[in-house]
Amino acid sequence: MKYINNNYYNGFEGEPEIQFICKKGYDTEIFVMWEGYFDQIMSLMKPDKEGWKGLAYYYNMYLGWYEESPWIIQDLHLALKQFESIDNRVISKKAGIILKILCDMLRDAILNEFEVSIARE
């Protein structure tokens, strides 16, 4: 079964979209958002003293899902840590909700050893 949540893409049809795809055995959960919300969230990730890592690296270097889509997130723990480091008080209300959904999806994937990938459409 495939479950698609596109509540955060409605109204932006025709604009670029980002999909987070979680493979749950035979089931697939897809979270679709307008790329503008994703950019707002990703812009708040900061490099550490060694530079960009994980999702922030691929985002800032235009790699990963920009080159091949869908692109599997290799380090879900680091991705979750990066999302959790964002202060959702400095982003829009909708982006804050999206951030929580992404964190919940990654936590679930880590606990259950699911695969998560990102696609840019």
C-alpha cells in the first residue's frame, strides 16, 4: 500500500517538489512538500568545524537528490540530528510542522530499520 501526504504541496502545483519516501516493507509512505519549505528548513542547518556533513552537505553542494532521484539517505541518525538542531521558532508555522513530520519519519525509520530516500520532482 502507498500512503501519500501532499498537504504541504497543495497550492504549489507546478512548482518544484521534494518527496521524502519511506519504504516500510511492502508499504511506502511518501511525504510531499513544496521545495520552498524544504529550502527554508535546510538553510538553517549550519556546518560544524569540519564543514558540511550529511544532508546539509548534499543540499549545499547540489548533490544527491539533485543528481539522481530518488536518492537514499545513508545516515539517518545524522539527518535526524541535523533536523533536530533547527530552532523551529525562526521558521514559518508550516515549515515547523513539516520539520516535525520529517523528524517523526526519520525516528520511525531508524527504530524499524526502514529506508528513507529523497526525490526532487
